[in-house]
Amino acid sequence: ITGPIDVPGLSHPITSENYRYILTYTIESKFEGYEDPKKILKNFAPLFQKRLLQKVHAQAIQRAMLEEILSKNIVAYSRSTDIQNFFETLGMDGAVKQTGEKEDYLGIVLTSFGGNKSDANMSQKVVHSTFFDLNGEIINDLTIERKHLWNDSEFQKWKSALAAFGYKDFPPHIVNVLGQGDNKSAVRVYVPDGAVLQSTTGIEIEKVAAVADQNLGKTYFSFDFLVPSGQTKEITLTYVLPFQLNTDPVDAYKFQLQKQPGMRPYEFEKNIYRNELLKLHKKYPEALVEDKKGSINFKTLVNKDYYLATLWGKIRQ
């Protein structure tokens, strides 16, 4: 929106293309000194604000703000009840959604604790598969796959962007911080309150803590997820939901996926596998794909919250 920003002390302007490279390198390398490593931000922020708040940018800012609110990249809180209600109406309060009785829920929250910038080099795929039978029991398999994409090509991008500013020193500890280091994340998988963890793959079940959070009305499974540079790791959790379907005559399976605020978009696949004596009557949204066996598949790039619903009944013999 603003175009390039000239910052005192830099030989070239900061742009949307080099912003991450320049600020990360100068801050992490303590280029401005150990006493004030973020001096570059102090210099940049007021110049950026002045340019951004020009009237000519008003509509562009509004469009960008709305897009980022819908993508859950902007959240807000107010002590004013009226304003807070407004934030909640827009869905920008960041709260964990309260789901209804017999409603499935999934919210994956990752918190990086590796002390580096490797999150920018991570890609993620989530597969959530649901199985239910004539007895109404519902079992979920959740697979989280994370790839650490740092490689020589990524390093060359850093070198190229920084060379224009005269930065050519890349000691190992700086390269590690820029993104080469192991990605270490604490993970919480929020599911319906009372869900029971049955088994795990890719991690010992003893290393997964199951916690009932009464304040949120959810159970969460907590564990650490480490992915070394250039590698792919996958963890699967199998758990039983605390409610059942009564498909005689019909019952609805509802599912709410909530995106973590600030999380980059990631691949998501939802599968619903039925017993052969069950029939699908209705589905929402229409983007849900039914195969020849009557099972359901849904794929998307998660950049917002999603709600799915299906109506099932027994096939009369």
C-alpha cells in the first residue's frame, strides 16, 4: 500500500519483498548493537505510519484490514462491553468457539519455542478422518504433517536480498536463527470435552498429555513437535468422541474447524467414513464430495474457520 520506505542508515529502501530479510538479519545479528538491537524498528515504524495514514490509502487499508480479519490475522480485545461485542460479531476476538451438544470440534494451536525464525520455512498438512458405525461410536484419526523447507535455495534468497545492503557476514549462529535451526513447537490439539485418547503414531502416547480445560469447555492433547532442518515429521492421534450418533432413523454429524489466529494457511483434508449400512441424506456445504461408497471428502487451504454438517440414517433392509 505504501510503497518502499527509506530508513536512515540503510543504503536502500525497505520494501514488502525485503522487509522480513532486512529486519530479521539486522535485529538478530545485533547490527545496531546489543543495547538496542531493534533500533531499526524504531526508525522504520513512524515513517511507515506517516505514509500509511495518508488519506489516499484509506480504502486500500480498509480492504486489507477486512481481509486479514477474515483470515484471523488480526484479533482485538476491548474493556468496553459494546466494542468487545462488536469484535465478537466480526469474529476477531480470537476466542475458542463454543460448540453445541454432540458437535465435533478441532482447533490446533502451535507455539514456537526454538528461539529461531524457522516457522517461516514450515509447511503443514492436517488430515482429520472420522469413523462411525451402526453402534454410533465416533472415532477420529488426526494426522499432522510438518515439513522444514530450509535448503540452499532458501539461503541464497537471504544472501541475495541482504547483499544489496552490504550485509555479507553469515556466521553459523545467525544462519541458525534465520531459519536453518530445528523447528520446535509446543502443540495443543483442542477437541470436544471428554474425548479420550486411544493411541498415537510418531510419538509415544506417554508423551501426550490429555487435559480437560473447564474454562474453555474443551479437552486438549498437548505434546512437543520437533522437525530438524530439511526433514518431514508426522504425528497421528486416535481418539474417541464423548458422544454417539443415533442413526435410527437419522442423526447429524457436525464438525467445526477453527484456525489458529496468525497461523499461515495450511492444507487440510477431512474424511468421513461410514458403516456400509448407513446412508448419507444431506450435506453442508455442497463442496463436500461423496464417493461411490457414500463416504465424504473435503479438501481446502485453511485460511479461516470452517463448518461442516452431514445427516446420516440406517439403510432399511
